[in-house]
Amino acid sequence: MKTFTAYLNESKQSWKFYIKTIHELSDTQSDRIEKHLMKYDSTGLGAVKKTMLQAQPKDFPNHRGYEVYMYEFTTNLPVSSYQVQNEIRNMLGLSDGVFKVRGEHEIDKDNQEEKDAESLLADENYGEADEVKGEDYYGEKYNTSFVKELLKLRKDKEKDNE
């Protein structure tokens, strides 16, 4: 039997997030963010990735003609991207429209059509279910086979008692 700590180690999860900003973060800002993310058991910020110049960046609709800088980080404790975004934005004194945090596990509203999955319960024909023959589980045929099995077990039990 496994120990409790073994189960705990097997159940560890991590959550991946992306920090997106239209201005590159300075080294001091990056260090402050890394220190702040330690409370969520983070591994630190990854290397900066920069997109090409965009007429209208996806996460920054009010800004035109900017490159988007992305930093990746993972946490071992659950946290919402909105919470991290507000904490870091307030800590660095950034305005609302220049800094975003997105979780890899969160649904992207723009690409939602691709990710929408139909519920299995919405299928009235239950296409995913195995084909089941009803006569194997109920009805006259099932009842007679069940009674035969019971009689067989009764005879076997009587033989064992003798």
C-alpha cells in the first residue's frame, strides 16, 4: 500500500501562465515579479518572447502598432490569472490596458469556436455508449436463464452438503 506522501507527490499539479505586455519589462521589474510569484511556488519567469509588430494586438485592442512581449511562468499552487494580473499591475504601478496575464488552462473567448466541445449528454442517441442488448439484462429470456443458474447453484450446494 502506498504512503500518504507518495499519493501527495503523485497528485502534484502545475499551472502555466503567460504575462503579456506591450512594453518590455526591465530587469528590476522582472526580479520584483519573480519574487512576488514565489508565494505561488513559481519556478520564475521564462525568457522573453516578442511578437512581430501588430496593427492591433489581440489582448490590447486600444493600442495600435505595438509588439507584444510574453513571459512564461508556472505555479505549483492554484491561482487565477486575474488575481496575479491585479497584484503585479498594482505592484509595478502599470495602467490597466498595458499588462495582461493569461492562463494556459483558461478559455480564449476569441477562439472559443475551436475549443467548444459538445456535451456527451446532449447526444440523444448516446453515440459514445457501448451497444447493449436488452435481452441480456432483462425480460423473459433473462429470467429463465437466471432461474436455471439459481437451480444449478442450489444443486451444487446440496452436493457439497452431502
